[in-house]
Amino acid sequence: MARQIVLASGSAIRGQMLSNAGIAFEAIVPRVDEEMIKIALQAEKATPRDIADALAETKARKIGGKHPDKLVIGCDQVLDFDGQILSKPQTPDEAKEQLKALRGKRHSLLSAVVVYHELEPLWRHVGQVRLYMRDISDSYLNEYVERNWPSLQSSVGGYKLEEEGVRLFSRIEGDYFTILGLPLIEMINYLTASGDLKA
């Protein structure tokens, strides 16, 4: 019997992905101090992949503890730039600094998803995408941030590929859904195999 699905996220794009895929769900935003968790894990020399996974599980566990009978999906995305993690920019100047650091180079996006039920993680996956940014000019970079702020505030690295940010890149290796913050294909495969989605 299919279980009720809860998305432990306030992300509009993740919710839209589930809705577009015809998946019925309820969204509940977990109260989690992501920055404190990142700082603690980085102090323990955790890898960016492990940090993404830990954050996704923390969110799933937070909501799953209140709704143990439901299937809770926790997600998180981390930008790995040569082992350094970039967070969501808080100001336009911070977005410009991040983009200037990334231009002309390669970085990775790691999108983690953890499915929780009855206080236990049932399944987890971390998708990875490699992105190669063009050596964009200062003038275009500054204009890009000014045109697209404050939308960029919700995206690690200061860009959105589903919008004008796609013009910043010369090559991308990986899955588009993973770029948006949820390895959707892999999660659908799991939910179908578990009987929670019809096939």
C-alpha cells in the first residue's frame, strides 16, 4: 500500500519537480540550522558528499520524528569547489565574489536525498554533476547579478541554470534534476520499487 509522502523542504523548485512528475505530497519546512551543521562537519573534516547526505538526513529525521507513519523525503545540495563548500550568497556582492572565483574553472554540485519512515532512513542517494563555467567578463558578471537578484539568493554559487545562469557555462556533465537539487529519477525508481508510486 502506498504511503503518504512528505517533502521536508520549503524549496519551490523541488516541490515543482514532484508536482510535475505527478507525485502527491505535503511540504513541511524543517527548522534546521544548516550553517552550524556544516561548520561542525567541516571541523571534523567531513567530505562535501558526506555533508550533503548528513544535511538531507537531518531534515528528513526532523520531520519524520513528528510524522513517523509517513514517507518523509529530506534533500540538500552542496557546491564543492576544490574541497571548499560555497553557501547561498547573502548579498549581491557575495554572489559576485562566488562567481568570480568559479569562472573559468570546474566545480561540482552534490544533491542528496534521504527517505525516512518510522524513525529510520530507508534509502539514500547522492547525485553529482560537474559544471564548467566560462571565463565570463566582469561586466557581464556584474550585470547578471544585478538583473537576477534577489532570485540568486536561494541558490548556492549565485546562479540558476533553469534561468539566465545557463549562459555562464560551457559544459555540464550530469543530470539536470540533480542540478535543481533533487536526484528525481533515482528517487522515482526507489518509490516505484517500494510500491509507493504506481508503475
